[in-house]
Amino acid sequence: MTKPSNFNLDITSELDQLELTLALGFGDHKARAFRVDVSKENVPRLHLLWHNNPESSEKTQSLFVQLGPTEILPMVRAWLGEVTYPSCPNFDGSCYKGFRAHTGGTLKEPYDFYRILIVEPEWAMYHK
């Protein structure tokens, strides 16, 4: 599945939806590099990239092999298992550890031609 150049994705869910989300977000891309940073809101983020941009000033790590969504799933799950989640929101309902996967390209997160997805720890919230 080739994605259009204006493809945009923003999904927040429980961890059991991570595999499906990665498949949708990757399309026919394979990750060749990744970068870990922290958002302005102090949330850890994992950037999955289809190319390691040698001109980037960001600390990007090349992957040893190209990884599709199925192959990179264990790495993303492990990363989410180790990062610190933000505080669970105080509301009338339940929170479960989950994730947010998005393509960026907003005013808060500038577009990166080489990015496939950004994955962040996020609470899946269920209201009563």
C-alpha cells in the first residue's frame, strides 16, 4: 500500500491495537532508522524513519536491517514498556496504558519527510 504524500494519521489506543496501527502507518515503508526525544510537554517519543537523513542535526540511529511493521513491533512494545508514562488524567472513568501514534506535520510537530510515525506513551481513557 503506497501512501499519498498528504497521508495523516493520529491514533490513541490500548496496546493491543499497536500492531494494526503500525501496519496502517507504515503502508509499504520499512524503517531504516529511529530517533528518541522528548516533546515540549516532556513526553518521550520514538520517531520511526524510512531513511537516516545524514544532514539532520538530530541524534538518529540507523537500524541494522530494514524493519516492516511486524518486525519492528517487538522493539516498539519494549520501548513503551520501559518509558515513563505521563500522569494518568483525573477524570470519571478508567485509564489503561496505551500509545499515541501519529505522523506529525502539525504546528506543534513540523513535517519530516523521512518520518513514518511518532509513537508516544499515552493513556487509553474510558469514560463511565
